[in-house]
Amino acid sequence: MTVEKLKETVLDTLKDVELVMGYQMGFDALHATPLFIRKKEDAERLIWNPLCVHNLTTYLPSLKKSRVGVVVKGCDSRTIIQFLQEGLITRENVTIIGIPCQGIISVRKVLKEIEYEPVEEVSFNSDSMTIKTLKGSKTLKIEDVWPDKCITCKYPTPLIYDYLIGEPVSFDRGVEVSQVIKELEGKSLNERLAYWQKEFDRCIRCYACRNACPLCVCQDSCIAETREPHWISQRLTLNEKFMFHMIHALHLAGRCVECGECARVCPMDIPVNILKKKINLDMKELFGYVPGVNAEDKPPMYTFNVDEVNIKEHGI
Amino acid sequence: MADREYAYYSGCSLEGTAVEYDISVRRVMEALGIRLSEPEDWSCCGSTPAHTVDHLLAAALAARNLTIIEKMGFNTVITPCPSCMMAFKKAHHRMKEDIRFKDEVNSLLDEPYNLNVQSKSALQIIIEDIGLEKVKERVTHVMPDLKVAPYYGCILNRPPEIAQFDDPENPLSMDKIFTAIGVEVCDFAFKVECCGAAYGVPKRDMVNELTYKILSMAVDCGANCVAVACPLCQQNLDLRQQQVNIRKNTSFNIPVLYFSQIMGLAYGYSPEEMVIDKLVVNPDSLISSRITLSQWNEMKAREAEASKAKKKEKKNIEKIEEET
Amino acid sequence: MSDIAPKELKIVGFLCNWCSYGGADTAGVSRFKQPPDLRIIRVPCSGRIDPLFVVKALLNGADGVLVSGCHPRDCHYSDGNFYARRRLEMLKRLLPFLGIDDKRFHYTWISASEGQRWQQTVTAFVKRIHELGPLNLKEEKQS
Amino acid sequence: MRVGVFICHCGNNIAGTIDVARVAEETRKIPGVVYATTYMYTCSEPGQEEIKEAIKREGLDRVVVAACSPRMHEMTFRRTVEKAGLNRYFFEMANIREHISWVGEDKEFNTRKAIDVVRMAVAKVMQNRPLFSSSFKINKRVLVMGGGVAGMQAALDCADGGLEVVIVEKSQSIGGMMARLDKTFPTIDCSICILGPKMVDVAQHEKIKLYAYSEIDEIKGYVGNYQVKIRKKATYVDWSKCTGCGACMEKCPSKNAYDYFNFGVAPTKAINIPFPQAIPKKAKIDPNYCRQFTKGKCGVCAKICPTKAIDYEMKDEIITEEVGAIIVATGYSLIDMDMLPEYGGGRYPDVISGIQYERLLNASGPTAGHIERPSDHEEPKTIVFVSCAGSRDKSIGIPYCSNFCCMYIAKQAILTKDHISDSQSYVFYMDIRSPGKGYDEFTRRAQEEYGVHYIRGRVSRIYPKGKKLVVRGADTLLGTQVEIEADLVVLATAVISNKDAAYMAEKLHISYDTFGFYVESHPKLRPVETNTSGVFLAGACQGPKDIPASVGQGSAAASKILALFSGETLESDPAVARVNINACVGCLKCVKTCPFGAIKEKELRDGRVVADVIETVCAGCGVCTSTCPCGAIQLQHFTDNQILAEVNALCLI
């Protein structure tokens, strides 16, 4: 039903724009993939289910001057608000088709559950999914295969939209800080350093995390690859990898909307998103700022207060 | 009934020579809706004589008491005796500034002090937490004959970086309280002058001279009694008057009351309840004219009426005179 | 200085030209003695300091990093240190999450007239880094 | 690349605690360094010649000098290498004196540190790029902030040198503190008699424009091109009509206005002209006291004014002036006597401040020059002066000396004797500070000829006793306590910076010290310059100073500006931000963070939007560079690569 309504809205939108972005089925039954609708008939391929994990807004800044439509979940909508805060898109040029979301799946978690067997068929019930493989079928509760971002989600309904498909939903699962952060904070400094060194050591510097990040605006100009300035070399050492992830995290400080795309696309399963989540906790504590919630806000690293109430001078 | 609750550390003086200070503070606090909890098994505050010979011991004694109060769950302790208060404040201050000192002190204690207790004088609590509005509300009696010289003594507000309350040179907290309860306050220039009490034994002549100056200034500024907030000051100014009179050929006979006793009298407690008879110089003549607030108001109303009538009469006479 | 170990550690200082670099000069002119571990990099303004410089220094083998600028409201470029304050505070809070003791990174404000304060800051910071010992992030394995 | 390194002995200043020969030896091992040598005094004429010769002889294309702070000699050596044909930015300085030899005691440690610092400088210089300054036109007008004696001198000197000057004075009349003084030390010259003519010169000079009772609202721009917004505060009197006849003042029924000019010694009228020699001599209404404002009716002055100048509806007016340089001569304030409760300041009417006493002595003051006690208007016979009332007192946060109190106390004590021949003055002092020409002789005269009793010691308390005030203090020479029963006590209250000093400094982008006094470029060699080019200091806003010192600074600041404005153009600093348009992604975060609004967006021919720096507006802070995620905007001479080179040179060995 939602899909029918969605198709209807997309076709309606297509009258005013060059392109609408949505989802279609991917290479197998477990994967969705972005769908770029330019013609009426493209819309036939539209789907909507918990496989629609991608943050399609990533494409918006590069289409700044075109009139486009985009299908967004609650979390994706925050990206649009962040774009607006930073002036990276023009609101009038974007038609936002919002869909309230009950949570999506982590393909990685599902694959682990089905022991990486090739998938033949996937079907969804209200709160579970059944996956058929050669070895039989398995039913999983969706909340057991939520990605990290759905567990801490506070905005299931898009915060900004022109059309809303379905009734708004609202919930707060009461989880403020993700489990990984809590666990890390319980560890000693040496253990934490060892953790990150182990994680970053796996990095193959494919830059998938950067390319998937909607807020990594530099793209081809990324200082991880330039010589002017020359921040890191191409040597495959732990410190160069560490430095790359620090660049990524610090450039996202006070901007990351926690869409989780960086971690999702990492072929080496590095929890790339965790550093940014941790910085966001500090941004909230220091400046009362949450990225991607209010288009009128200013990203905290690009502004200041003469008297910072929450920054105390440090003694030695 | 109680609006607030604080830990209350009386200290040794208030158990003995200054029992009237203890009783009057407790009663006044009760009247102001403050419940006081005394720490169990409190010990010497460390002010004397420990702090003259061993700073570590002095701080440890203070910190021991503060630990007990901390464990009771209080973050503020009322210490009416300024000597105790400064002993606590100094120990707290130094432990906070110097981590090594804190560790040293805590190593002497069974349980460490974690710097969570603020020591405050009764005056500070009254001014900052209760407020003059409430101080005024509770008044039931008026003492029209009382003219007070407020004497704060040398350590109540000093050194300012540790005391953190009132002006070190011209303190006003007592002045404000008296004004609020309707007692006349004199402009007394020697509020923080040294009374010499600490030298009472070895340098008697000097102490006599200092006491003489304070009492003379009190009389000169028109006061008929001195109000204090320190057991040592009270004892010295009260008990020594006879000695000063002999040495300096004077005739001082000026009562020295605790500010809390004066407050208590204004709140309707009897002189017995305020243990007035413990004072050496008898203030009875000043407080015997005490009347209730309603009587006072009636009296004032009558006086106003009378003066109005008098004016009218005067006018009438003038009129008649003019006419004739 | 007797409690400083015989081998100096590697401590990088980023100082703004107008206030803190001047403060360090004032300390020098006044002959305020300091431990020898700190090496100073001059930048025009604390607002020029990208937190990534601090990270880079630590990853490259620095044992501590000290940043100092003009006092808030007293920036030669009016607002530079206000930006610096936010960025550096963000970094200060992130470092321990990465497993790097945030005591190794200190940022403060010292004016050109505060030679003595500079001396005290350097002395205390170097002492602290010596208490923490070397960081050793540079010894990396080639993968 | 061929780098040459010159290591300075600086006599024994550096070579005493650094093994300079070893530094040179180690330096020669650094890749890129082709020449390293030591020299006794590199900044000397032969030292600089040596650099120039080495550049030619060794074919050097980069130069590092390891010597003192670049804040001292960077300009010197930049000129040296430029004379030898190199771009002046192909030069770096390693600070091995202020940061090493003067602060470290151990020669081994110092030497190692010096080697590191030189290596960092070499690494940076190898990343340096040639930069070229361009010239820009300047506006040869001068703004003088403050019309006290320092500001007036500066304005007159600039104007006599042919520059147009704008004076902005906060109060109703120019003249400042000096106009309030009765006499001046050590000559006992009448203060207003020597100042008055200067005030008239200012008023009549055709090149000087005066805004009295005005304040600075906003300062924008940079050396050579400032835009200044001046707020002309409402006086409620149209000064173009007011003739200064004073009729309004005579008839005004509101007699209890606070007299700012006389420091509240006596009340004044709600409409007043502060003193007879005021310039401009115009009336002003104090709306806090004027009945028309407080009660809504009166209008006496409006009725009486012969030129109909009164305007109760007057509003503040904002005027914009364009200037090329600014002289800050905003003067000083004095502490409130309330800060001295042990002296009863503010509580006892007969305890007054030195400046109040000055007004009592002055023939045009509220008592017409008769010394009388404020409490009962009786003539005092015993007068006690307390020096350092607040000064040199750490406990109230004023550890410094107020500079001129010792001298004016001596003057006031002498004048007291002249006024009341049977009086006796006492002075409590810490030590007598009288280092000027004829100053010490003057304080001696006070003691020897005028019988002023000087007591070395501090006053601990002042308290009333009947009609008298008892001053109790220590006499440290006798080792006793003394008590003097005085009729009048004069406190030499401490000099402090103006309340809004910090606020003004922030507008001007100049530094101030802990006490709010403005900081000069160099305490010895650049005493009237600030670190902000185009802004100069004169007078007590930089620190307490007496009249001749203030006048000297006023003239010095003026001469600095006359030199600055000797040509038609100025050279811009090329160390500004530059955008690499190929790398810029047009996110424009730099536009948001630039404190100077020096970056704007620009559309390229292909429609791409990128950031663009307005070079003359860019001040070179580099906030944009640390904001830019892709490193596309780089502050020249402090680029990421230059700083990274230093970090790597230090860390990666």
C-alpha cells in the first residue's frame, strides 16, 4: 500500500523535477539499490521495505542546481537539514518525499545469522523477516538485525518533507549512547588505543566511507589524497590510516547526522561511525547542538559564543 | 515545619563557656525553619592549639569532622564559632589547592575527605539562604532601648579569599540582620579591630588597651551594648571590663550579647530561654522594656494620634491668638 | 627542575604570534627558567591551529602538545581564539576516547605580558608529561 | 634547493649556553642545507654583509638565521636577503635566544633543542614560496580618541604637519584630567593657564574637527582605510545655537545634579557648562536630573535661552568618518573610594580623594579655591595625605605604582600651607617616588620649607572621633604605631584603566594587559605603536603617567603617523589567504568563519562557485585555512604544508 502511494507521489513529483531518487531491488533478494527515476516507467521498479538502507540524499549537493526529488527516511531527512544549515543545497530545488520508518535491517547482521548462504527469497511481516536460502528458511525479528543507528534513533519520521507517505510514527527506544561507546568508555586508555589500532589497521584506504558520507563535501579534493596540502602519504602504515580516520572524524565534528553510511559501506567492517557519534555527544553537552534537526541552527565548529558557558579552563 | 536542614558543628566553646551562643543559635534557627543535625562523634576542629604547631594535624582534625558530615550526606555545615569555621575552611581550601597535601591529610584519616562540604557561619546562612525577608517576618517583639555596636571580630570575614563572605574591612551582615529585626544599629568604626583575646594570658596589658579601645568606640558611637558572633570575643569583651576599668580608670558597664540572643529576644523567646543570665555585664535594664510588636504598633499609633492632636491644638491656639 | 628525567621528551607547542609567542619571548627576556623539552611552532593566531596538527604531532611521535593563544576577547584578529577554543575543546574530549590521555594535550591563553604565567605553564606541563612518560605512537608496524 | 643557515652567538647571550659550533655542524647534515656558519652578532652591519656575501658565494636560495625572536629581527633579515636578490619570504628565523639560551640552564639540553629548532626552520623555509606585496592608496586623515592633553598634543602635531584630524572626546569638553588640576608639579604652574591656550588652538585649527560628548560605536577597515562610526550623544542643546552665555545654568531649578567634572565635590545644575574655560563652551542637559525629563515639566531653560537652543527631543546622531590611522589617547580613571573600606572611603565625608582635593584648591572649583571640609564647611587645620591608597596593593588587584601620586601629594601639601598658613600636613608614604627632573628637589621642599610631616608607613584604619578623623598607621622608621587626629584626609587613590578600556581594545583589535592598560609593540623600542598597524597609543591609556610623559607620547604618536603617511600608498602584507580554485569545492565555510568578512563567493565561467579572498581586507589570521576541509584556502607563509613540515621535522626523527 505504501509503495502504491509512493509511486503515485513520485509520478506526481516527476512533473516538476528532472529526477526522483528512490529504491529498487538489487542484485539479490537481500539487497536494495538506488533507483534514479527520470521517466514514468522507471517508477514501476520502486520498492519500499527495510532493505532500503541507503541515504539517497548523498547525491543532493552534486545536484545543487537541478530540480530533484528524493525519498527519505527519518534519519536521511536530517542530512537534508544539515545541508540547509551549511548552504549546500537549495531548498526550492528539492522535493522531499518522506516515509516514516520503523527501522531498517543491517545486511551484515542478517548475513551473519544465515551464515553467509546465498539468498533466494526474502519476505517481510510486520516485525519480522523470513529469508530463504538453499539450506532452508530462517525467520528473524527485524529489531534483532537493526543497524546501530536504529537502536538510538530519535527521529523515525522525517523532520522535513514535502510529502509524507503514511502516518507519522514516533518512538524513543530510550537508548542515548550506543553500546560500542559505552563499552569503550568502560575500558582503560591502553585498551581503547589497542582497540582503535586494531580496527584502523584493517583499513585498506578504499575511501568507501568517505564517498558514501553525504557530508564529506570535498570528494575529489579530499586532503587524504592531495599533495597541496600533504597531510598523509600513500604509505600503508597504521599511523597513516589512523590519521585518515582522524581527518574524516574531525571534518565531520558537529556535522555528522549519524546516518551510518560510512560504517555500512566499509568492506572491512570498521566501526567508522563511532568516533563521530562520540563527538556528537560532546557537541550536545558543550553547545546543546544536535546536527540535522533544525535548519536554523549553526554547525558549532563554524560559530562561537564570546562566553562559552560549558567550556571551563583546564588546569595542569 | 523545617524548610531546610543543615549539619551543625557546635565545637568545644559552645559546649562550655559559650553555651548561651549554642542555645540561642539553635532556637533562632528553629524559629527560622532550619533543622540542625549534629554529627556523631565529632572531635576538635583543629583550630587551637593544633594549628600553631602542626598544620597537617590541624587539617586532619578538621577533615575528620568534615568526612563525618560528608558521609551524613550534607554539603553545608553551620559552624557558629568563627575559629572552627576558619579551621574547616582553611583545611578544605588547602586540600583543594594542593593535591599532595590532600593525600597527606587523607592518609592520616580512617576515611578520606572528598571536599564536598562548605562550612558557613550562622550569619552567612541567615543572609544567603534564609534571606532578610524571612528574618523580618518572624519578629514578635521590639526592644526600643537597645542601641547595638555590631562587633565582628578579626577572623569571621578574613582572609577574604578563604572566608568568601561579607566585606573584610566593613562587614555588614550583622548590621543588616539587626536593621531587619528592628534593632537600632550604631555606625561602629571598630567592627573588625583586634580585641586581643588570643593574647589574654601572655600580654594582659596589651589586651586591656585593645579592649579599652573597642569599648570606648562603642560608647562613643552611642551604643549601649555590643553584639558579637564569636565566643572568644564575647568572653574577652564581657569578662575583661572590670580589669580595664581598674587599669584605665574607666567605668565601662556595657553588655556584650551574641547576635543570636538579640534575634531570639526579638522572636519572643524569654531572656531565660536565651540564657541571658550567663552574661557577666547584665543587660536586663536594656531588655526589660521589651514589648510585643502589637503593643509597639498600638503605642506608635497612639503617639501619632497625639502629635496630630497636638498640632491641631497648636493651630487652633494660633488661630484664636490671631483672631484676638 | 631536578625532578625532570635526564632525557627530554618531545613536546610540541603551537603558539599564536601576537600573544603567547610574545609571552614566551617575555619569559625569555626576563630569564624565567623553563625545562628544555618544548619546541615551539609559531602561527599567526590560535584560530589557525587545525586540531589535526595536534593529532598529527601525537601520531608522529610527540609525547605532548601545548597550544596557547590570546585570552578570549583579546584576539589580535578579534575572533580567532573563539573558534580555537571550540575546536580544541572538541579534540581534548575526543583524545581519551581514542586511548590517548588528554593530559598530554593542553590548551590555554597567555598574553604577551604574561612571561611568568608562560614559565609556570611550561614547567607544569612538562612535568606532567614526564609523569606520564613517552607516548610511543610512532613505533608503528608496517602492514 | 640550497639553504644557508647562520647561527648567531649574540655575544654571550646565545653562545654562553648553546654550543653554536655543534649546532652548525649538525645543521650541515640536514638535507638541503649547503652552508652553515656561526657569527658573533648576525644582526650587525658586518653580520648582514656576511649573509649577503654567502648568498652570492654559495648560491643560496633560502636563508635561516638562528638568533633572537622573529618578533625582534625578522624584518631586519628579510630586508637583508632581499638586498641580496632573494624574495624576502625565502627567509626563516629560528628563535634560539628567548626560547632557548635565556630560559634553559643546561648547555647540552639547550644545544639539542637549538638543533631541533633550526631543523624545523629549515624544513619550513624549504616549503616557502615567494610572496609579493602590492601597494594600496591611503586616506591621510587621523582619528584621535580622547581630548586630554596627550590627545590634544597628538592632534595639534598631526594638524601642524598638514594632516586632517578628527578628535572624538567622550565628555562635554576637551581638556581631560589636566583641566581639573589646580597647579602642576614641580613648577607650581597654573594648570589651566598652560592648558587653556592649547585647547583654544585645537578649537581654532582649520585642520581639526572636534566631536565632543561623542563616542566610537564601530571601527572597520585596516591601516590606511578605516571607517569609524561616531555617536554624537544627545546634549538636548543645539550647539550650533548655544553661545555658552550660561543663563540657563543660572536659572535651572534642579540644583542637585552630580558634577562629573568636579568629581562630586559639590552638586551642580542639571543644565551646565562644566568649567569656565570649557571647549566647546556649550551647555548640556543631564536627563537624570533635569525636571523636564524626571517630572515631565519645567522648561525653564528653554524659556530663558536667548537663542532658543534647547531641544528636549534631541536624539543621538551617528556620523561616519573615514581615516587612515588612529591615535588612542583615552586616558585613565581612579578607583572608587568604596574599595577602601578600612579608610572609610565613601562613608566619611571628610575622607576625600586627591582629585577632589585638587578641585577644592582650584579657584574655579566649587569652593572658589577655599579649602573647606565637605561635612561642615570649616577650614581644616590638620590634613593627612595617604599615598598608595589602593596602589601597590595586591589584595585589591592593583600591584602597580600609580606613578604621579607622590608628586601631587607634595604639591597639594605645599599648596595647603599656602592656603592655610597655620595648617599642618602629614603624609603617610611607602617610599617617595620622584625620579623626574626637579622632582626630588620638590618633595624635599615640601618637607624642609613647608614643614610637611612625612611618615613612612601604611595607614591601617581611619575612624571618626567627634568632629575629627583619627588616622592610625605605622611609623616604620620609629617602629611604633601613630595616631593623628585630622580634620581632613586626602587619599591618593589608585590610577586604573577606564571602565570601557577592554571594550575599546576589542573594537580596535589591540591588546590590553591584566589591568586594562593598552599594550605597546615593544616596551623599550616601540612605546607608542601597537601590534595593530595604524593604531598608536598616547598618554595614560597605556599606563599611569604624568603630564610631560603624556605630551611626549602624543607628539611621538603624531610623528609616527606623519612618517607612515609620508607617501601616497602603503605596502600590503602578502601573507594573506589564497584560494586554490581547482581544489575549492565551494562549501563556503570559510566565508562564514572569516572574522573580517574578507572572503566572498565568486562564480567561475563554468558556473562553479568558489571562495575568493579580498586581499586588502584579509588580516592573515588563518581561521579560514583551519576551517577549509579540503585545504583549498591557504594562509600564505603559514600553509598547512609549512606547518606540517615543522611538525614532521621535529617529530619524525
